[in-house]
Amino acid sequence: MRIFGRDWGHVPHHAPRVRCEGPLTWENLCAVFDGCADFARRELELKDGSMVRLCWLDGMVRQERLNDYIVRPLAAWPLPEGQSVTRAVLDGGVWNQNAQRQEELNRVVYLLLEGHCALFLPDGVITCWVATEEKRAITAPENESEVKGAKESFVESVRTNTSLLRRRMRSPDLRVERCRIGRRTRTPVEMVWLEGIAGDALPRAVRRRLEQIDEDALLTTAELEEYLTDPRASAFPRVLFTERPDRFCQGLLEGRVGLLVDGIPLGCLLPGNIGLFLTATQDWSFHWAVSSLLVALRYLCMMITLVTPGFYIAVAQYHFELIPTRLAMSIIASKQDVPFSTAFEVLGLLVAFEILQEAGIRLPRTIGQTVSIIGGLVVGQAAVDAKIVSPVVVIVVAVSGIAGFTMPNQDFANALRLWRLILAVLGAVAGIFGLTVGAAFLIAHLASLEDFGVAYLAPFAMRDGADLKGGALWREPVPEDKLRPLELRPKDRRRRW
């Protein structure tokens, strides 16, 4: 189909992988970075009178390392007689443990982009690692705060994140495997798992999915998540993103595989299931009875936030006889002067609630709190006084929204927000019948989801029909919780004696 002279129905072929061809020469390297203001270069004269050309990308290297460990040793270094310059530099001419001889232009280009400098000697080319390693300081988690937990969170540097894991898991069984994703960005992605706990099939499956990613860039979590899960049409998350290293380690100890992406201050755990998204790190910090009560409360709030608006619409419009007499008289009295139907009231207030929530998230923190207070109190009370909406509808929508805030995972809460609106529309169209059909379709949809052989409704539904020890809605006391989750098929099922 052609619109404005362009064929929008045609999808062009993906461009070939970016690669710098040609021999490794100073002129070819300068041509690659032609027009780049941050491409820095200089010449040095050795003691024997030979010239050395040095180049780097300004901002990617640490100037102190470049000056003290590369430039200063070369300027004051006497060249040994009867030895090539390249061999002599590799044997101690520069104070750098990562000095390597290079033969390919393409490799030198990408090493410069990672924080290396290149030395063009009379008889060869050497690269040295002098990256700046500037990063944000490790701070307390913002979205997953905990009273009894650690006050550390992941940062944008993938190497710093692996060090946070090593501090908590001092085990040689911790495996870290690196790959690069993105034709343009070449983003480092590290796959982490515990050898001897995670099954052999899971790391292989995740590695195969990573190798199949063919993207220009990897800059956001969605670009990674939607390639790792299938089908992609579901709004429910199948990959858990956490900013807490302790929760990440807990997932590895259960037999999951983790991913760390350079530039994203989150750890990724997979496969995910509904039990993973409805538990929080604090569940292992409190007494088992308190934690079990909190988990059961979250499941109850999940059902409340999904069903309450649609159920109220269905009952108030189609099945008014189900409401007790006194409550029915109160609802009739509150709606007496309201000109809109119940469905329009609830759906309109749900949309207004979502707009208010998005405004509070996108605005700066201080302004966002002010908008939430003004929207919730002033505007809401004014709407009730003006007889635009009834007080009962405000209570129903508020209860549904507050119940959704109890979800420990924001991605899962967003999926519930979408389905809450869908069920409300079905309740407005066909009453309790429409609500029942929508709820049945939701359960069937969740039951059909499966990633890496793990059912999404696990531990309620197991793929092979195996029985589970203990309950799914409560946590056993720590000394009695001896086995890892069966649905993950870990090699070592026993976690304590």
C-alpha cells in the first residue's frame, strides 16, 4: 500500500552486520573515525628515534591510566638492542596487563569503542585497556525497598553487578557467560547460573534464544524480554526484572538463569511464573506465618482488583436483585441525581484513575505527589458534590486501585490494570455472564503460557502433573522448607538438611 509516495507494506531487508574491512593501517583507522570530534591522537618519539602513533576515544579512557601507564613508560623507556619494538613493548614497555597485539582493523575499532587505546609501532599494532570505568555509585533500591534487607541495588555497569553477586555467592559453581547483542550497540549481556543446581537444558535454551536476537540495538528491557518469551501477545510478564542482588541470588539458588545487561540497572530472572511475581524479598525476612498471610493477601487483592469494577457494573445494571435491600436503597439514593449510567461512571472513573496514576509517575516526585493529592481529594470530592459520579462508584474504583498497588511487581500490576478494564467492559456488555466468560478466558490464557518448559501457573499447575510438597499460598518454616521448586527441575533438589 502506497501512502504519500511510500510503500508502507514493504519491509526492507535487514542491513548486513557492521564491519570495518581493509588492512590495519593508521590511515584506515583514522578514516573510520573521520568526523568524530572525540577521536584523539598523538605521536611519541622513543629513545632510539622511532615514532609511535597513539589514538583513543576521549571520554572512554581514563586520562591518568593513559598518561601514567602508557605515555610515560614509552617516553622514558630505552629500547633493547636486537629486539623488535612490538615484542619489547609487550615484554614491559607499557605498564598494562591487557596489552595485546592486533592484526584486524575491525577488532581494533571495537576495542577503541570499549575503552582501549591503540599503539601503532614501526612493526605492529598493540592495544591496551585504559577504560575510565565511570559509573553510578551503589545506592539503596528505590522500587524494592525492604526493612530487613540489604541496602544495595544493581547499577548500569555489568562488571559491578557481577561483583555484587560474587560477594554474596562465594562459590566456584557460579557461571558467568558473556555475549554481545546489537549490530550497532554491541551491548554486553552476561548469562549467570549456578552449575550443579540449574538444569542443563535451561542454560542451553536461554543461550539459543540470545543467539537468535538480531537487533540494531539493545537499550531497553522490552527488547530483551520479547525475544526470550513466546508468545509475545500476552500482557503478563514472563521475565522478572529486579534491582536487588539478594533477590537475584535467591532466584539462582532456586535453579533459574539470570541475565545482566550493561547499561540497564536491573537483573533479569527466567523462567517466570505467577508465584514468582506475587512474592517479595521481604517474604524471607519475616516470620513464616506473617509472610504466608501477606502472600495470601496479595492473591486476594489480585482477584479484588480484577473483578470488583466489572462485578459492580454487572450487578448494578443487570442483576440488581442480588444486592441486599438496604444496600440497594443506599445505591439508589446516591445515584438519584447522577445523569450517567453505572457502566459509564465506572469506566470513566477507571480511565481517570489510570490517567492520574500515569501523571503521578511521569512528573517529578514532588510535583507527582501534589498531583495525586489534588486529583484524588479535590477533584474527586468535587465530582461527587457536582453529582457527576456517585460515591459508591468512587469507593469501588478506589478499592480496586488500592488492591492493585499491593502487587510487588510493577509489570504484573500493569497487566492486571489492562485486564481489569477488559473485564469491566465485558461486565457492562453482558453482565455476570460476560464477566464469567472473561474470567474463564483469562484463566485459560494463563494456563496456556509456558516458557522453557515451566507452566506460568506453577506451582498451582505443573506441566507433568507432579505433586508438590507444601502449599502454594504459604511459606513453610525455613528448617522445614528443604526442597527447591520442582517446576524448575533443578539438578540438586535439596537446599538444606
